[in-house]
Amino acid sequence: MSMDEKKTPVQKPISRRNLLKGVGALGAIATAASISKIPGLSGSDGMAYAVTEAETIPAEISSDYKRMDQKYTTFMRAGWDPEIAPLLKTFLAKRHGQIPYEEGPGFTDIDFALSGAAWSIEEDAGGPGVGAGVGNMGLYSWEGHINPKQKKFDSPEQASEIVKKATSFLGADLVGIAPYDERWVYTHSYHPLTQKGGPIEFPFEPKSVIVMAIEMDYDAYRTSPSLIASAGTATGYGEMITTAHKVATFCRQLGYHAVPCGNDTAMSIPLAIQAGLGEISRMGLLITPKYGPRVRLCKVYTDLPLKEDKPITFGVVDFCKVCMKCADNCPSDAISKDQEPSFNTVSISNNPGVKKWVIKPENCFKYWAEHIDCCNCVACCPYNKIEEWHHDLSKLATQTPAKPILRYFDELFGYGKTFNTDYMTEWWNNK
């Protein structure tokens, strides 16, 4: 099935009452948009809200910002932190069937089989610890044959066009080019199983980073938290591995060095922001204009000179200040409800030095261990929507003083629900 043939999710009919309410809301939004004279609303990209380019990352970065040691990321702490180690042990025991999940919709034997099948690519093609951020393993290997006949491009612009076309063809739903920026590379790698690590040093001088976003299934994520939603996450991880591997192989076939990465080697979100794929959010994830936060990120470091993309802005941070929907739907109270982003941190797994909202990863992972790997924040986000008429129109509100109306309008049409057992049961019946 091609990307253009992906099925549209089955949506329950909108009631007459809600439709009338929605028409009224649309009128208010349209009026606000007219008064504001919002630029870019009729752009060729089809977006109902303006996306503008920025010269630098649209976030304040401290002058004393320091690179992070991967040892302090949440999953890696399982190798040395007594708070996290038992959580990972329980989490993996559940995933592999050694500890049963609580029975019910979304947690049947069939759902468990689906989740296991979806995770098989990451586990079989990657290796132990790949999902947690262990690099240079399996299809993420840094080794690979490099064509001795190097392709010479007329310009970085031409090379970038070719690489982006190939990357989209090879599996990426979004692709952008970021410059090599050492700030986002971990100082040291770490393996929680061997409890070993070392300085991260590339075997060549990277010049560009090809950053990719992989869309995760909309219908599966609507069932969060469940094994079906977990399977949606798992397919994203599997496609990260295969896509990054193929793109790295493409660069090597052109005669250039390439290192494919998932969650390893460097922080993906700032790279994705530099590559123009989206903005940072309250939940700490990347928000893209097309898929919202419902993406997984991977990247390829290369010495192929490529034209860099610019960061973009489309009102996410301002919207997150007033929405709070992800924080309200987080069952572990891991997401900040502070109105403004700040330089404050609440965990050793928060990387200081960037003005943003931070989460409490210990809370989040504790819920994962006790229940399931939750994705409520992604599922409920108003940006996480298939592009249907009422959502395109509702997104006008992100560029007006009435930004909270987007959350209202999102809920008016029955979107963004979590813990919905009907969705879990209906998922298998959607054709």
C-alpha cells in the first residue's frame, strides 16, 4: 500500500446538535481569521494555518548549554539507577509475556499477538537495547560498503533534492536536512545491559544530517493506552530501522560515509527542528504540521554536502501555553502544567540549557511498567488529526487570539479521547 493509499479512519457520525454548534464555532473562527488577516491560509501546501521559516531554532538556548551524556536518559538509567532498573525489568517481562497484562478490551490474546508481531522488526533487525537508544547494532550498524566511485553533484541544492526524493521513496513520511551540530550529539554512548559506554566519535567528519519522520497509525493511536496503540508505536520503530538503514545505504552507494541512527547517538528532536520538520511542544515531543506529534524520528549522519533546511514556526508553543490537553490526559502526571516554558528541570533525565517545558520521565516510565507503554499525550493532541475539513478549519484558531477554541472544537467533534474501550473493540472491525 502506498502512502497515498493509506486508509482514512472510520469516524462516528457527527450529531445534528454538535454540527450546529460546530457551524457556530466555524463562524467565529472564520471571523477571527478575517479580522486577523492571517497570512498563508490559502497556501499551495493546503494547510489551514500559516507555516513560516525561521533563521534559527525558535527556542532560547543558554550560553552555557552543555552536551548530554546518554547515560542519563531514562532507559539508559536502567543500567545503573535503582529507581529505573526494576521498572525496565517489569516492562520487558510484560512485553515478552512473562507477566500478563490485565485482561479487557485492548489487552486480549489477539492484541498481544499483534503487538509482539509489530515489535519483532525492532528486536530482530536491531538487537537488544536498540529501542532504548543503543546504537551501531543490526541495521543501525555504522559499517557498510562505500562505493569507491563517488558521485559528484553540481551543488548542495541538487544533492539535497536527490536525497530527499530517495528518502521519501525509501520510507520516510517527512524529510529535512539539518546541519551537523555537535550540541545535540551525546558526549558518551551507554549500553544498559553491558553497563559500558564511551565517547561518541564519528569515523568521518559529518557535514549534514538527514532527518526523517515516520508516521504512526492514527486508528491504532486512538486506542491508547492499549496493546493496539503499542503496536502502532512498534511499527514506527520498525520503519525507523529499515528506513534509516536504506537511506544510509543510498548515501554509501553514492560514495559517501553514512551513519544510521534511531534514538541513539544524538537527540532527534532538536535535529528535526533544525531540519524544518516541526516545533517543540508541552509534552516534550515534536509537533509536525501534517501529523502533529504522531511520528517517530530517525536520522542519518553523512559527509555528503547537502543544502540545509530552515526551522519553521506555526504557533505551537503559543497554543501549548493555553491548551493543556496532553497534561490533563496524562495518567502519570508527567507533563508540566506551567503556563510558560522555562529553564527549570525536574529530573536528571532533563537536558538543561533550553527554555522549554520538561516532563517527569520517572512518572511516565513507572506507568509504563505498571500498565502499558502509554501514548495518551499523542493521541489526545489537537494537532494529531487526519486532515478533514473541520480540522483544517479549526486550525485557523492557532493563529488567532482565540487559540483555546481549537481544543474546544477538537473535543466538540469527538476527537482526542483516551481510555476509550469502544475504540479498542472497534479497531478490529474497521476495514
